[in-house]
Amino acid sequence: METKKVSVFGRLPSSIGAHVSALVDDKYLVMYGGTNGFNFFDTILRFEIETKKWTMMTKYPGDFEKSTFFADGRIACTACQVKNEFVVFFGGCSAENDYAEFLVISFKHIREDGNFNEITHIV
């Protein structure tokens, strides 16, 4: 049996656990929420597999304004892709609340570089 070595593919700008992620177009890993043990995050991060570059979504669709996904950081969400058109994030919990709602993000929005800014760390 042949032994294969696993190499480091890319590193998060900060340690994050209990987040949720989805693969978009076999090009991007999209991640929402999570915690570093001190803070709960409410951000959407995008990792471009080819360039190994992390960016953070800074321009949200207008219908996201009232979403509690960005009012309170959360962990333990679930995610799925639908028809290679959008990602659905569902549920999760914050330090104080449990949630039972959906957040739908189109692949079109995720593909647009102008909706993201490069990051080197997460606070």
C-alpha cells in the first residue's frame, strides 16, 4: 500500500471552530459564523482555492438588512447547495439564542469579487 503525504493547503486568517461551509463552483469555499473560543462570528468568508486567498463579504444583498444572521454571531448552523445556484444556511445558535431561519446566498453574489475584501486576520 502506497503512503501519501498530506500537505497544508491553506490556513484560516484566525482559528475558527463550529462554523459551516459550502463549496461553490469547485472554486470557492464559503464559510459562515463560528467561534475562536472568545467571540462568535457573524461574517461570510470566501477562500479561493486556486490562489489560496481569503476574503470577507463586505457588500451584502439588500434583502439581508433585516437578517439576524448578521445581528448576532452564531455557531452550529447547517448549509447546503441547491442546483449550483445558491447556498442555504440554516439555524445555529449564539451565546444567548437558538435560531430557526434560513439565509439564502446566490452563487452569482459569491462569484462577484467586488462583494468581498481581502483579509489577513479575523477579530
